[in-house]
Amino acid sequence: MKPTQLFNNFFGKETQDFVGINLGSYYVKGVIVRAGRVTDYFIKERKELPATLKQIWQEKNISTNKVKLSVKDHSTLVRYFNFPKVDKKKIKQTLFYELNKHIPFSPEEVFFDFAVLEENPSDLSLLLAVAKKELINSTIDIFEKEKKEILDISLDSICLVNVFLNYYKEEKKINTSILDIGYAFSTLTVIRGGIPFMTRDLTFGTKDILSVISHVKNIPAQSIDKWVSSPENHREMLELSQDNIAALCREVKSSFDYFEVNKGERIEKVFLTGGLSSISGIEALFKEYLECEVLFLDNLLNLKSVFTAEQFNAIKNTFSVSSGIVL
């Protein structure tokens, strides 16, 4: 494990050429790494995954069959807790017998990995990442049938924390959070002084806003993406989204209150990421509701020289997870 990076895989090994894929519930997006550097990106609506993969490989003329994945699903979760000190080589074995104390799944039905966040005098502070075997095995099966070799599988929230830990050195001195606004649901991770403190899934997703817009504007579901992606519609979109964003912020503030009660400290900054964060002016709305500084997770600090197109700048906030996969 790198000093500034959490573990990044359930299964893992390294290679130079690979495709980093963020398997979202609505989009399949990612980057192509050749000779150790990112050379291209892609974003496709997720329909039939095998057909989508074929399309990406053909359109981008990808020669490698090696991939690194990140997933986000209700059958995955991240937990933080203190754990008795044991020989580090025995943590995983010992943790298996303690899993049912920390997760709502049977230990036998999940894959899991962990990272030691802090070593205290009497115990260890652990991060535990879990994914149901059913999700992972079904995903592996699809890729194997498409003759793709999976090098590792990570979780979106872990990738985002790795982006933060690698590129936001100064912010590690304060209390911050990452709000990943996903299509089906959102995820909040609170980071206390550079160490992840909690990760929570929130009920709100971008689909809630798209549903409202589709109804109010009488726009067919298949055309809503085009309307939302047009900058001239962003102001109206924010007006139509205020109630939904306010509801999301109430969920976020509830987690902030929990942190403040437990630690006696405040969250000073919120970093937005996810497709919805590409909407012009949305950070001002979050700042108003959350009453703290709101910024975007500038996820491509190491890729700016590769991606300069105006089209990419309009959607780059959807690539934070992909950036974390590359680390």
C-alpha cells in the first residue's frame, strides 16, 4: 500500500496497458492506458454490457484485453472501526470471523479487503470494503465471456479517496468530505485530517432530478440527456432541481451532525463529483444549503495534458473514479 493510497483491489496485479472501467448504473465510462499513460477516454450508456464492451473496444481500437474495474452498488459497502491488535499477516483471517459484527451480509457471501488507517497503542483503525460475491462473480463472468482479463476490482468510494489523498495534500490537514452524486444513489465520504472517517450511501440519485425534468418539460426519457448536457439549460435545470438538491443536502447535513457530535469538529470543505456536478453553478446551490465551502474534485490533475477538448471539459467531473482507477 502506498503511503497516500488505500488498497485498490479485491484481486490485483500490475500491467502497463489496460482499460480502466467505471461500471456505473447508467454509464460505462473510463480511460485507456497505453505504455503507462492515459491516451483516451470513453463514455457509453450502459444497456447490454457485453454489447457495450464490444462497441468500446471497436470504436477505440483497443488491443489490450486487460481491465481494471470499479463498481458501485447497493451490495457493496465500506465500514470503519477499531480492531484488536493482531499480527498483520493474520488480520484478514481474524477479520473474517468478525465480519458479521460489522456488515448486514453473511461472511460467506462476500469478498472483502481492508486497509489499516491508523495504528493506535491498543488497537488498529481499519477500513473494511465489502462486495457481495454474486455481484463480483456475475461481473467477472461477463468479462470472461468477452475474453477480457480483470486485473483488479475496486469500489468507487475507494477510488475517490485515493484521488483526494494523492492530489489534495493541503486539504489533508482539515476535515473534508467527498460527495459523489451517482445516477441511482449518492455516496458521502467524510475525511478527518487526511484519514477516512465514514462512508454512507444516500437515497438521492441524479435519476430523481431527471424524472422531475422529464415530467415538467414533457421531455421523453431517451432525450433527457441531450437537454441536460446543453449549457443553455443549466440555469433552468437548477431551478427545477432545488427541492431535490435540498433533500440531498439534508441527508448530507445529518452525516455532518453525526461527525460533529462524535468528534466535536466541523466539516470545512465539500468536494463534489459525479455527472450532476458538471452543471454550471451547482456548487453555489450546495454551498447555500450546506453552509461551507463547496468545490469540485479536480480529478484529472495528472491528465490535463491529455484531455483538452471542450467536449471533455464539459463531462470531466464524471471521470473522478476513472482517475482513481489509474493511480
